[in-house]
Amino acid sequence: MQNSITLWINQEKHQISGRDIFKPLSSYLREDCQLTGTKVVCGEGDCGACSVLMKDECSEQYMAINSCIAYLYGLHNKQIVTVEHLSLNPDIQKLQKNFVNCGASQCGYCTPGIICTLADLYQKKTSPKSKHIKNALTGNLCRCTGYESILEAATKTKFKQPLRLETVSHDLEKESLDVVDNQYHFHAPQSWREAIELKKNHPELKIVANLTDLGVVLNKLKVSHYHILSLQNIETTQHLFEHEGNLVITPAATIHDVEEYCENIYPEVSELLRIFASPQIKNRATIIGNVANGSPIGDTIPFLLMAKTQVKLISSQGERIIALEDFYIDYKKFNLRPDELIKCLLIPLETLNELSKGHFRLYKVSKRKDLDISAVTLAMSLALKNNQFQQAHLCVGGVGPVVMNFIFDSNDISEKNFGKQLIKEISDKTLEKIAPMSDHRGSAKYRNKLVENLIKKFFYDEKFVQEVL
Amino acid sequence: MKKKIFADEFSSSHTQGKTIYVDDIAPVVGEVHLYPVLSTIAKGKVADFDLTQVETDPNFINFFSAKDIKDNAWGPMIADQPFFANKIQYYGEIIGLIAAKTPASSRQLAKKVKVEYQEAKPILSIQEAIKKKSFLCDTISFISPKKYKNNIDDVGIVGEFHIGGQEHFYLETQAARVTYSEGNHLKIESSTQHPTEVQHICSKMTNIPYSQITVEVNKLGGGFGGKESQASHIAALCALASVKLQKTCRLILDRDEDFQITGKRHPFYHKYKIIVSPAGQIRHLKVDMYSDGGAYLDLSLPILQRGMFHVDNCYYIPHYEINGRIAKTNKVSNTAFRGFGGPQGAALIEMLMERIGQHLELDPYQVRQINLYQKNKLTTPYGQKIKHNFLPEIFSDLAKKSAYQSQRKKIKKLNSDPTSEWLYGMSMTGTKFGISFTAKFLNQGNALINILPDGTMQASTGAIEMGQGVSHKIRKILSDYWGLTPERIFMLKTNTEKNANTSATAASSGTDINASAALIASEKIKNRLMDLYYSVSLLRKKELMDESKLKKCPKDKVKKIKFANNTVQGLGKLVISFQELTSMAYMNRVSLCDYGHYKTEKIWFDDKTKRGNPFLYYSTGAVNTVVKINKFTGEIKVQEAKILMDLGRPVDEKIDRGQIMGAYIQAQGWVTTEELIHRPDGFLATHSPTTYKIPNIQDIPRKFSVDFFPNETNTANVAKSKAVGEPPFLLGTSVYTAIMDALHCGKKNELSLPFTGENILDHLS
């Protein structure tokens, strides 16, 4: 058992123990290392000013992450590069020069984070186009420039070779972690066996992977003491893989992993994930984290329900598999015993293939198109028989205590032909079953209207109707 | 002449993370971290504090509240706000202050202070305030000398317009650090647009005279008006703790709290009647304008007044009755924000242009064109006659550049297609923004110029650099004036020891006022250097060892002397490098340093008659905006924004372009996605970027361009330039009116801003 963590900051080894590991990386950089180029603006991973680069043990490249919600105990064995070190790189200096020449930095507070985020992009693209740059910078807010000059500076910057950043070669520290400091207690076991043992003995344990959610909760001072079990160190060679007809999603699989996996096979999913969150969040946030959080507006859940995802649970009593639909009982209430952990998600490849070939759409509507929590998310698929309606499957988020899952077939719907009547029936049936609430993201009336319109949009997008009804 | 491009000294350090903002200053040993304790009710009284959970914490140092100060009142205009509230006026009002050993513990401990309240019912909207007659001032009126006479053909349009507030969302939150040192001296490092006010308010808090308080500002991570008056309160709390504890103290607000406790753009409520001719010509406008001042006065009075000054925007209004009043509500005290009330005034008339067009079935562009200030219609509702007016030219040039007529046809066709899920809208709107502080005394500035014997220069003014490029612009103006390469000019940190009695860097006037003062100081030194150069030229050799030979340069010779390429030349063949001349000056006891004071001339306003000449000049421009709306979801995308701006002779086009685009996008946020929503108990529910959505990079117009309208007539201002900070903000309103165009909702009497997806979908269904 080890009671300290090791990480590398700008190539320098840091061994940290005790209370200090319960700090966010941004505070450690600013307060303990005097690396004040990393700015903290929102403390909730929504603005990107605190972006730094991180390399984990299983990837070759660095990726941009939000350092404000990356607590140190989640960064064991990681390598971090900040803007100060990045500025020594001649390629980055070209980018910085273009920033100056294009007037892409006004007050300058967002700039270091943007430079770090773009460094991530330049590892993958030597001459990124406007679209790539926009997608890369979705999570970096700037209040001064109106972004156009940032876009110009980044478009101007082109390299012959993908950006290479130095790494330190080191041996991984593979012992389980157990760190205590007063009201804080952190475990990161190496095996499922250890993990389930801990959960059995401490059912109050909060389970985390990369802390994108808990990091925010902690920064908002909503909890003052905690006992955490991280699954980050449980060894799996791959974050997600195909096995026995299923896509297996492990607790380490990030949204970025899934987005990449889906990019060519299921572009619809990949597109939804594009507007789901910023690259910095997607590089850290896990799919299982989204599922286990159980928010009725969890953006991946409608898709996972639609794909007939199963949840594999593990405890000292063994494993069991349940449908994702049955995992949710009520608002943040789960079909999960106190001693159980989610081991993985299983998505049948067959349903994925059916969805991608058939009539299937994913929608998300929020106040701001990108990087915003949705007012409504809706997944819909339709099965046909002899070119007539057979079955509609809808999964709707943001309209009840959990993501709602409905299947309507000819027992529920009288109309068979595509047109106003069928749409109305499906939409009436759906509206009957949902009960959205009013909050700052939208009123109940608005959410109902959105659901109604998104159903219409589905028929329009799938070309069952030509006109906008 | 080819324009020189040189790098802004700051932006290079920004990209490397090297710029030092207040919280980046390395703490001294034993530095104290402060955090305010905030009320969790919107109205009532503090009955008692319970510190039992706090005092035992090893990180706790001290707790301060109203009982620790004698004179518990401050304010930028009148002292009506408490430093620590006993009688609570809004949710999140500062009621106490924790001093602790670490930044994290100061914030945690502040939340652990238990407060007992006596609660009262708050007023949370303008309408409620009107009903309960809760106001911060009496009604102010601009009434036209001639009354409108009824004409049977004229058309009247009545309605109500609700305009939402806006959070500044400067990226660097409010921050201050105060060092207490010997001689009862305070050194204050503050993220403020107004160091002089910080000095005054800290003096009020501590009872230490102004002379023993130094305020220094390196650089702000954004201000937008949010650090004009708001920074003083934070600095004063820091000063109090620093004096009481005799230690260096810092107070850095977390984003959530900064959002909840600092003032914002004023929401406005307009109740209006406009009368137009059948051709759409404005005959008469009556507006009852209410701004939501929040709990205290702050700067609400000049903000309301500027709202009234800009209700005409670019359009001539022959008869009018404009009444303005500030509602007092139990919300944060609203404050300056880019445009200072101007956008809320201009948004009304631009919205009305759209309504008039839709009512009379005229193209709103045509309505705007006939109402623009032109020819003999150049007098504003406050009696100022517009000089050098190019609004008609700007509008028609932009109409050509953006192919308005053919785009209009195209949009008509696209919108008639029932198989398209998109609805398009287009609108061309303008800006005419008055430049000068409306409080006359603020239109002054001073500068210090030190030339060193190695031929380099230090310049110091009261201007605060917050990203708007003011230090770069002043440097450029000095570089042109002195014929020196910019690298030789070093801009000093803004500090009240070098420049006292300064005005806030605000009202877009930073460059105008401070560069003018820098040139006045420069001129004094230049005159002495010309005497010296002239004296050398008489000697026919480059050395002047005997200062008794110094002579006054005659006027006809002065004209010939040129400062260029780091040299001084023009008399005969004598070329002396600037370095040589300055070193000579030093050896001969010629002063190389001077101070300049500038005040804006010819501006006045009579508060009794509500007429005058409040502005030195106007910055003008126009934009054509095209939007598309999804018929199913109400989501919008700005397709195109083409801007034409008259900034006289721009000091630096790159910087001005950045200001224009930044202002446009910031205003786009204001009219679309940025929404301040309060819970019934007065708590601001949208208080962080998760819930309050400012535009991100995906939201910018697909096509986005800025052109400059050439104009050499603005001799009233330094280097014939025009101010840029606020004027283009008013252009963002076009996103709102373009959406109106798409929705064709101009016949509705009640409209509200912003157009969120929800608001749009409401109009669609």
C-alpha cells in the first residue's frame, strides 16, 4: 500500500502525500510551484482557462485537461505540461507569435489555456482547418476577442510534422493507493478484488474515475469530507473493446474514447458527443461516470438506452447483468446494492449496427448549442414493416426524474401511414407520459414543445415527410 | 505611408502565461487570505453571527463585520452602500469578512459562519418596484420644445419592451492585495479600472488620508465596466483587514461569488408609443424608461441618462417625451457595463424600426434610411447638433458591400419554402455613440513622460490596460510623435504615485484622454530639446559643453525640425541621434521629464433644461446581420455579420478590429443566450458558466468581417482617431432585430430580450 502519489510537472518529478494530494492540480501549480500561467476562472471545467496538458501511462500523446477539477490524487503516474514549459517549444513559439500578430490575445486571461488546448490539437493535425480549431476550442471561453482573431492565428499556424512534446520515461508505480488526511480518505486499488472488498466494508464510499463531476462538487464546497474509491488504477489494457458480440465499456473509457470509436461507424453518436462537452472534459469524463451519476439530463443515456445497453455489476457475491433501463429506479435512485460496483457496460454490436443502418436520430437542445447542459435530449428510432409504421422507440432526457424510455407499437398507435396523424399520435402518447419541470434551463411548457417538435423533426430528417409541419 | 506593425508588448507575455495579474503575485510569508461572508436572504436584518464552527479551525485568523468600522458607507457617487450590511438589501450582500491562513480555508470558513436573520419580503422585478413605488431617483425627462400635432394619416404603435441584464464575465474575478507598511502607508494592488476611486474608498474605510495610499495596477483580466466601481469595495475590505492585522492581505473572489455579489448591466423596461408617418418617418416618440438599479445607486444615474441620450441612436426624432427612472429592487446594485445604458436605449429604437417596417410592410432598412440623421435633421433630443455626420453614407456603403437588396430577395425566397427547416432573417442596424463622460469632471487625464539619457522613454498615464490595447495605442501615438521606434518607449504600470487624480478608464475614453495628456507632456520636453538641437546647430559641431550657449529656437526654425527614425534633424545637415541629444540634454541640465494635464474642452450639459453639448464627438458605424432559425427547435445561427465602422483615422486597425468583433459577440450573447435568472428568494440561479452561457467559439458568425469607413474630419480628438470600446457593442442588437425579421413578430406589443431558444420557440408556435 502506498500513501503518496507521483507525477511529473514540466519533466520534474513530484512526490506528493498527505493533505496536499486533496488539492486541485491548478492550486498545486499556482500555490506550490509558482506556475501562475495556469489561470482559474470558473473552477468547474467550463471555461478552459486552467487547461494544461496531461499524458497518461497508456497513451503516446498529451491531451488537454481542465486542471481546476483534476484533483491531484487522480493524477498518479501522469505527466503534466503547463504553458510555461510549452513556451520553450519552437513550434509553440510560432503559434504564440501568430497570436500576437493577429491580436488574438486581449486581456490575456484565457490565452495560456488556449495555447495548451491548441498544442493538443497540433499533435494530431499539422494544418488544422477552421472546423478542427473550433471543435478543439469549444471549451475555451474568451470574453474579449470575439474569437475571430484566435481562429485566424490558429489557422495561420501550420507545421510539417505533428507537434511532438517531450516525455519522461519512467516505471509505473503499481501499488494500490491509500491516503488519509483528517476528513479525507482516498483509495485507488489495483484490482477488482480489492475494490469490491473495500466497497463491502465501506458502503458509503464514493466511486470515481477521473473526477470531472466530483471535482466540481468539491470546488463548489458542496461536500466537506469524503471517502473515495477510484477505479482509475484497475488494470485494463484497453478502455473499450469488442468482446462476444458486445462493445465493452470499462470504467476507464472516456467520452473521447467512445467518440473516436464511433467516428466512422456511428457518425450520429459521434456528432452528439461533439456538442456534448469540451475536449478537456471528454478526455477525462467517463461514460460509466455519466451513467452512474444518473442525471435525468445525462447526455449519453438516451443513446445507451436506445442501444439496449446492459450494466454488469460486481460485488463480493459475484457478478450480475441488468438492462440499463432497469438500473434507474427514480431520481438518482439505482438498482444497485450498497456493496456493488459497475464493472462495465455491454452494448450489443447488433443493435448498434441496426441503429446505424435504420431510422435513428439523436437530438440535444440547450440554451447554447455547444457545451451546455441540455433542456431536452431525445433519441428516437423507428421500425418499419412493409413501409408502414411498426414500432417507435424514444428515449427522452430532461423531462422526468430519469431518462424516459418508451416503445410504442401498433397496440398504442392506430395510424400506419406516415404523415401528420402518425406523428401526432406518437407525440401525444409521449407527452402523456412525461412530466418536465421548470428551471433556469427552460420551462415545462418549452420542454414539452421541444419534445413535440423533435418528434416532428425526426420524421422530417428521416424524410418520411417533406414539409415542416 | 506604409503602416508600421509592431507587437503589443503585453500580448506576447500573455501567450506564455507570464503576465502577472493580482492573484499571480507571489505571496509573502504570513500573507493573509480573506473571503467575504455573504447573506443568504435578499432582504432583512442580520440578527447574530455564530462563529463556533469557525474559531476553532487552525486556519482561522479573524472575523470582521460592521461593528469593526466607524463609517460604514461607500459608493462611487453617493455613499449609500454599507461596506458590511446589517440591513440586507440583496441575496449575497457582504455581511462579514473571514481572515484565514490559506485561500481554500478562507472560502470554506466564510461558508461556515452561521448567521441568524430577520427576514423581509424582497422586490425582485422592475414591475414590482413600480407597483410599490420603490425608486432610486425622481423621473428625469427630455421633452421636445415643440409638441407633436396630430395628423390623421399618422400611425401609432404602442408596446412594452423588457431588456435583460448581463454579467460582465471578465475572466479575472475581482481581486485586491494590500500591503501595510511603515508610516501607516497602504500599497494596494487591485484589479480595478479606477485606481483613484480605490484610493478614495480605501481611505474612507481606514481613515488613512489619500496621500498615504498608493494604488498600483499592472493589467486586468478583463473589465468591461465591471471593475469601474465594483473593485473599490473589494479593495476596501482588504485594506481594513490589512490595517487591523498589520499584514499583507489578499482577497480573490471565486467565480460563483463574483457572479452573485457584483453589479451587472441594468435590465430595462420600456413602455412606449411611437407615431410615424405612413412612409415610416418618425413623428413622435414617448418612452417611459425604467432601469433596474438594484439595491443601491452606484452609477445608475449616469447610466440611465446615457440610456436616454441613446434612445435616438442613429435616427432623428422631431418630437419626444423621454422619461427615465431607476427602480430600486432587492438585487445586486447594477453598474457600468460596456455601453453604460446606451445599448438599452438604442435597442429600443432599433427594435422599433423593425416593428415600424413590419407594421407598414416596408423594408426596415428603408425605414431606417429615411429616419437617419441627415442634412438639416441633425439635432438630438438633448440639443446637441451632430457634426461631420456620415451615417447616410455608412448605411448606403454597407448596403452595397453586403448586397442588401439581392440578399433580401434571396431570403424571401428561402423563407417561402415549406420544405426547409430554416427560417432566415436579416437586419441592418447602426450605432452612434457619444464620446465623453457625462460627468464633466471625469473628462481629464494626466501623464508623466521621462526621457532617459540613453534615448529611451518611460510613459505613465492613468490608463488601465485591460485587453483593449490602450497602452499599445498610447505607445504608438508617442512613437509617431517622437519618431522613435516603439521598442524605445516603455509603458510604466499604472500607479497613483505617478499619476494622481485620474479618471476611470471607462467611457471608451482611455486613449483619447491619456494619449492627449501624454502628448501635452511630450510637447513641453520636445520644445526644450528643440532649443538644444537649435543651439547645437548654431555651433556647427555636435558637442555642447557650455549650457550658457543654450538658445531659444525661433518659431520659423521649429517648423523645420523633425523627430524621425530615432534622430532629430531638419536644420542644415545636422542629424543628431535621439540618444546623443538626450544625453547632451542631461549633461547640460536640460530637463528630460515632464507632466501633462489634459481636459476635454467644449462639452457641457444644462441639467435644468436637459440640453447641451455633452459629447465631444460620436463614433458611428453599421452592421448587416443575417441569422437562421431552426423551425423545430428555435435554435439560431448567425450566418453573417458585416460591419462598417467610422473610427476616424484608427490608431491601430488590428486593435480596433479586435474591439469591434469582441463587442459584437459580447452583445450577441446579451441578446441571445445570456440570461440572468433569479430564484423566488432572490438567489441568482445562473451564476457560473455552466448555467450562464456566454458565446463560445462555435457561436461566431460564419462570415464575420470589419471594414473601416475612411474619415479624416475628427480633429477634435487625438490623432484624428475615434474611441472604439463601447460604440460597436450597440451593433450586436442587430442579431435581435434579424431574429425579429425572421420571426416576423413585429406586430406583437410585448417583446423581450434576450431571444433565447425558448423565447424564439414561443414566437414560432
